[in-house]
Amino acid sequence: MKTFQLTVLAFFISLSVFAQTKKPVVKPKPKVAAAPLAKASLIAGKTVYDTYCISCHLADGGGVTNLNAPLIKTSFVLGAKPTLINILLNGMQGVEIDGETYANVMPSQDFLTDKQIADVLTYVRNNFGNKASAVTVAEVAAVRKKK
């Protein structure tokens, strides 16, 4: 009987030691949702678009075949933000986008402020069927600084 009691006691001691050395269960952190786009930025971006972009890229963002590039789900619009920022800052001519060639000159828009560029690019990247992250003023400023 004493052996049984010692065995039971040893079992409970080993359980308590195990419980003390057992690593706590780490719960996975919930995914943080992407920051919602600021409505004010989208409204300001639409104003810039309507003032400087609409005459070439049109109200629906469709552009003009072989002349002015469309803004609808293209690799330039949805791709790397520095590339898109550079297009506004430096202009562009004779470009091929997703297998189509566009010949008209897009003049530099470097007179726009960093905020205006961030707003209009955020607007373009989130309209015309596009869904992409916002362009920030800091991103525009960083690209402009390298210009």
C-alpha cells in the first residue's frame, strides 16, 4: 500500500513539475485589416483628377485607344507605387502597358503638391474597378526627393 501511495504521490509531483514547465499556448494574433482609405483623400483626389486628368484619361478612366493609357486595372496603376508617382512627376511618352502602346505625351504634373499627387493616385488606385493601397504623402515626397 505504501508503494502505491508513493507512486501516486510521484505521479502528482511529476504533473505539477510538467505544468510548471509547460509553455503557455500562444494564440495567433488576429489579422489587422488594412487601414481604411480616408474619404477626404478620395474626395480631394477626385477633384485633382477632374481638374488635370479627365480630359485625357476620361471620366471612366478608360483612356483613348493607342493615344492615352487607360487607368483600369493596369499593371502601372496597380503595381509599384514609386513607378506611378514617377509618371506624374516626370511625364511619359510612347509607353507600352500590358501589351498595348500609347503614343500621346503625358506632361509632367510636378507642379502638384505631394498631397495632391498622393490623393489623386489613391483615387485612381481605388476607382474604375481598381482596388489597391493608398499612396501616402511620405511616399510621394521620397520619390520627389530622388528626382
